[in-house]
Amino acid sequence: MKVYELKNDKDVDHLCKELKEVIKQTEKPHLAKIEIKRSKRSIDQNSLLWLWLTCLEKDSETGSSKQDFYDHLIMGIGGGTRIIINDLKPNNESSTAFAINIKRNHGIQDVEI
């Protein structure tokens, strides 16, 4: 089985040409599977976070679940003022980052940029 990493249109075009050639030569149907490449590091970090949350749940005297801890510790971050710092790009003195404040859970349908 061959594995291809597709990063751009050129990669996709190359793969399509190769698949057409393989099917033409064998005259048999083939199975193609496409999946999102995930960084092992982020999967490991996520597993470690949930392990810690499970430990907190077991040691909790309040009866809080690991989901409660996640909601409070992770999703509750950022309830105060946020400061955005962005570096100016070389040879560009104009702003390269903007912040637009919107009401939570209302989407961006009324935002004009």
C-alpha cells in the first residue's frame, strides 16, 4: 500500500494521474482511503490532558466530573480583558492584525471588514 501526503493542488494532480495509470494497467477496481493527517504530539497532549482531568475528578471532594473541570479550566479561560500583540512585518509599517469583538455564540453575520 502506498501512502501519499497531499499538501497542495500539484500533489493531488500527481496522485490522480498515478491512480488513473494504475487502474488502466490492472483493469480492476481499487480502494482509496483519505484521512486527515494528525500530529501525534497533539494527540498525546490531548490524552495527557484527559488523564490529568481524570485524576482531578477522582480527587475532587466536590463531586465535579472531568468534563466539569475541562469546562471550567479550559473553556473558562479568557473571561477577562484580552491583549493582542502582533509584530509588524518587515518593510510594512501598516497594521497586520485587527481584533473585532462580537457577542458570544452569535456568529459573524453582521461583521463588516
